[in-house]
Amino acid sequence: MIVIAILLIVVGFLGYYVVIGCVFKANFWFTEDGVLRELKVDRPLVTKILKTERHPIDKSVIVVEEDGQRYKYCLDSSVLFNYEFSECDN
């Protein structure tokens, strides 16, 4: 009985960390307004978001119009609306 209780506790903790890690780092939590606002901080010439590709596990792809040209950025976001941008490989 004690062994089963210990196993349930261990499995419960592992399950909790896996689920919480996936939910808080999933890349479908972002809003387009939030992304545009965050992009404009470092890239003030960004005028609008043209396309978003949301990926729950991998980085999401954001296509924006900047100074009349299209640029592609990769976005890693969380449920707490923490945005990290990087340039995507074409």
C-alpha cells in the first residue's frame, strides 16, 4: 500500500510538471494586438501583421509588413504573454 501511494505521488508530480510546462509554453496564447505592440518596440516600422501560423509546440511564425516589405519572424510565447522574437530561417 505504501509503495502504491509513493508511486501515485511521483506520477502525480511528473504529470503536473509535464502539463504545466506544455500549457505555459504553448505558442497559441498570443494575441495579434499584443504581438504588434511588442514588435513595434524594437521595430517601429512594422505597420501590420499579414499572417500568423500558430504552432503549439514549435515556434509560431508571424509575417509582417515593415516599410513596404514582408518579413517573417518566429515567436515563442507563453500564457503569461511573454513574447520572444527571432528571425526565421527562410
